[in-house]
Amino acid sequence: MDDGLMSQVSVAAPPVGFVASEKSLCNELEVSAEHCDRTGQILVVSDDRALPLALDLVQRMPRLRLRADPGAWRHGDATPDHPLADVDNLFGIAGWYEQHFPVGGPVDGYTPSKFLRATDRPARQALLEQTADLPPNIITRIAIEATVLEAVRRDDFLDDLAAHQGRKFSFIFADKKDPIAEYQRIEGLRQVLGEHPGSEVDHVDPLIAADALASGASWAGVGASSARRMPRRPGDKGGPNSAGYLPGLFLEELLELRSPMIYADWYANSRSPYCATCVRPLDVFEPTTTDKAVIIGHNLHQTTAHIASLVAQAPEARAAWLREVRLEAHARHMQLNPLGDMVLNRGLHRFLELDDPQMRSMSRAGAWK
Ligand SMILES: [Zn+2]
């Protein structure tokens, strides 16, 4: 069923791509498209105008591997009667696919899934039923509250998915803030992917992407900016885009995603982190459109390199390799942190505690208790 998608997967590109929107002050869509056009990685356009934007990109970059996600899930909840958007007409779901994503067209797509609340099993089951028979260029989008990964809800979720064993799902886990960086949610994600290997997760950060790929995911889509790394539920209000601020920069040596202004503070008494690809120190940027785009571009190439190192390991060795990499990042963090006041990346913090053989806990700054 997935042959159409699988046959397009390049052997050279690592199984990570990017999710970008036009609604960004950092030019993230264009920067991401140029990156993916060079590398052969997949770009997901996640935007209310995803399809026209994607068609415009592919006209200019014919080799670009694109998926369009107009994101009905961002705007309303699925119900048992209406789990999908835009299919309540004479032509139904088949007509929707034919109109927007004809097989053999230049852009792949997702089912027009509405958002699933964690407790609404009938809506979830209806969505799974109605998307059981898809054209090869469409993946089943499961955009759902991240609380569904927690122990109290997880078994119901796994039961509903198990009725569709063998299908490929594309998961988005959303919450008001930082959806997956909690112990039970990380564990739940590992279990979901373990039971549905070959599925995907996107709208995540590089740390979650790496863990998902070590847990059985076939592909992960990392957000090109924070709104695409931490998807919200319909109705959740976020902070305004602050024009003066710099986007988070992925610093692989610390497994951090912070504003370069924070790094400037952290590295005040050490040698600045430096990127040989960007040919510049990573703690000195101006809040200009140009510099913001450089940060986005750095994140794309650094994330790609990080995931390439991960998948260079044998599949059964990847989880252990990641644990080691996290411990090294943590050690560097602690070296920079003599006063014990540098808050550790929340995701890294949770991974370290979850995987600690002694089951210790740590302070927010990363000190083992
Ligand atoms: Zn760089």
C-alpha cells in the first residue's frame, strides 16, 4: 500500500526531514525547501495554504520531495460523525484525494484528519476506519493530544491502533506546551512506534526525532521553527511571535535548542561553539531576517548530521548510542554550569532520568540528586 511513497525514498538521505510553514518571521519555508532540494530530504509544508505553496515550490525546484499538510487538525476536533474535513460532499474522500492529491502528482499528502481528543475513542476509531483504504501517495494523519501516551490512556490507544496493524501512521502529538517531553509520554511514544514500526512522527524537535527513529519510526519530521516543533491543540493560545528575538539554535554538543543569546551567556568564559559548515561561531547573531535564516539553516544541517550519525549505527545499537550521546551532552552542560543555574533542555532532562540505570532524578540544572 505504501509502495508509492517508499519507492521515492532516496537511499542517501537520512530518514529525517523538515516541517515548515509560511507563517514565520524566519523565512523557514524557503530555507527548508532549498536545504531539502539539495539533500533529497522530504519537506512537509504545514500551512493553511500548504497545497498552493507546495505546488509553487515544486515548480521552482522540480526534484524537491514534498508533502502538503493543510492541517485540518489545527482547526477543529474530530467527532465520530465527522473525523475528516472537507469530505462531506457528493464525491466523499475519494473525490478529495483525486482533486487535491492525484496519484502521480508532484506533491504527496495526508488524510484531512481533524484533531483527536485523547478520550474520544469513537472519533479515533471512525477516523481509522474511514482512512483504511488510501491511495499510495496519502498517509494516515493521526494528530492527537499527547496525553494519550500516558499510562492511563495508552492501552486504549494501542488497542484502537492494533485493529489496524500493518498500516503506516503519521503521528502528531500536540499539547499546550512541549508535548512529548514527559516520562510517560516518551515511554508511550516508544511503545506506539515499537508496535507500529514503519510509522512516522513529525512536528517534533531533533531529540524526540532521534528517539523515535531509535524506537522503530521509519521517518521523522523536525520542525524548522518552534511552532512546528511543539504543535498545539485547536484552541490553545500561544505567545505572540517576538520579532526581536532569535530562534532556537540546535547545538548538537549540548543537545540544546536555545537562543544564541543564551549560548553567549553560557559560553562567556569558554571558547564559543563554532560551526565549520556555517563557518561562524554559534553564539553571535543579530536579530535580522538574514541571521534568523542562518540559524534555521544551521538547524537543518546539524539535525541531518545528528540523525545520520544515529542511523550509521546498527538498528539494535541505536538506543544505546543515543543514551551515550545524551550523557556526553549532559557532561558538557555540567562543565559549563559551575554555578548550577543553567536549566537543562527539558527533553534531555527527561531522557536522562528515564534511562538512568540507577533511576535517579536531577535538578532542573542537571545535577543528579
Ligand atoms: Zn551550521
